[in-house]
Amino acid sequence: MKTPKSKLMSAPLRVYWSLRPEDSGGVSSDAAVGFARELAELRVFFVTLGLSGGLREDISGIVGELKKGGVRVIVSADSEESLPDCGMLAAVDAIDIRAGGTDTCVVIKAALGCDKPLSLSVVPERGTADSMADAVRMAVEAGILTINLVNPDIIDDPNVGRFVLDAGERAAIKAALESVLSGYGGSVKVMVHDLFLHRELCLPGLGDRIEYAGCQAADAIAYIDSSGTIYPCASMQELLGHISTGLKVAWKSDARRSVRERILSDPAGCAGCAELSSCMGGCRGLAFATGGQDAKDPNCGK
């Protein structure tokens, strides 16, 4: 059993908040702005606003409330239709382009005009090595020098298995990315959520994972879906609360306490593994979804 943490709100807490227009199932403007105000009052350090399904006209108000609390705000969009214009994005700290939407190239071109730090985020999944490489190549050629291989959003996703990579898939992703990025030296920074994929990649700009602290869901990470439901992270299908009652209430809840206790318990599927002390079970959300509470991370090759 790992040593549990006792603090209520981790610092720096990262909140990933999926926002859709109200007429596409998103929360009301009053609810969104009110929740942004709470995040500012709680002094949350980082908030990524994941925009999809079209433009929210209240994005300036949401960002404005967050910035009152000194929150670092990143806007992440997967389509040109969801990306606000540069005027509405004046107060954000950075823009992230999510590959796999309608046209990654178009979104990149639209974001380039906003004069903000840019990054590209892509989710590794089966059968996408070539398309991942194409998206990364487009981004780097456009001058985007931060590439994020992020954890999947599996909330209400019936096809979680596509995020489980066998040895062949991992080798294909490794080869594709290295073929695109190896010539750039350390100028292109690459951050990888999947600990096991991170270990296999050989890239000069790969971020270090020397002090890996294990799954941070419901501790240093929170995820809010487009309906306002609060989860431990985008890869963990465990309800903690709703923005109508607030993040602080969710963080004090028995549900959150239970999630952290299960995350901090050594998985039975990892019993006897010499690497458990360094990987700490890997991604617990993906493990819970594919094998149950005692399963190991399905992307572990051991």
C-alpha cells in the first residue's frame, strides 16, 4: 500500500473541462461561468477547456472568471468551428490542437494566427500510427514544438479496447514518431502519458519521468464532462459529483476518498512484479475499465 495523501486540494491541481454549446448538450452559461468562478476561488493552477461541437459564445466570460484567480488557461479544440476567434482567446495562456477531429491542418492554420503558444495533442490508439505521424508532421512543420501523447477520454466510451496497444501497435507508433521527430533533436518537446510507451520511445525531446508518482486521478487531476459531471480523470469512469454542487464538495466526498484508496492499493494483477515500485500500477482508469479494480494497466507488457 502506498502512502495516502491527506491534503484536500492538490497543488498544482489540473482540471480538464469538456465544453460543448448548450444546444448540443452542454451546460448553461450561468452554470459554466459560476463553476469557472469556483475554480478561480479555489486557486486551481491549470484548467484546460476542451472545446467541441461548435462555438460557445460565453468562452470569454468563462476565461475571464478563471483569470481572476490567476488560473493558467489552455484552450483545446478539435475543429475550426469550435475554436474561438483570436479576440475571444486574448486572455488564454496557450492553445492546444487535438488531432483526430474534422481537419487538423485547418485547425492548426486557424490557431497560428492567434499569436499564442501552441501544442498538438493526440491519443495513441490501435491502427493510428500513420495518422498520428501525419498530424505530428503537420504540426512541427507549422512551427508547433510541443507534442502531447495524452490519455484517452473513455467516459461513456463503449470501445475502450482500442486504447490497449499490443507489442506490434506500440512498435508501429514508436517507428512512426521517431521517423518524424528524430531529425529535430531536442527542439520538439514530447510529453507521453502512457508510462510504458514513454519507456519505449527514443526521442531527444522526450520529457523525463524520473520521479513518476503514480496515478494522479482525483488528486492532482479532475475531469469535467460536457454535462458538468465531475470524474477523477478522463480515463476513469467513476462519478465524483457535479458542477451544480461544486468541485470542493466532490473533493470532500466519500466517492473521491474511495477512488484514492483503490488507486493507492497495489493491484493484485501486479503481485510479484519487480517494477511495481516504479510504475505503481500505471494508468488505473484504463485498468479499471478493461479488467476491474485489481487489474494491471493493460498497456503493461509484463
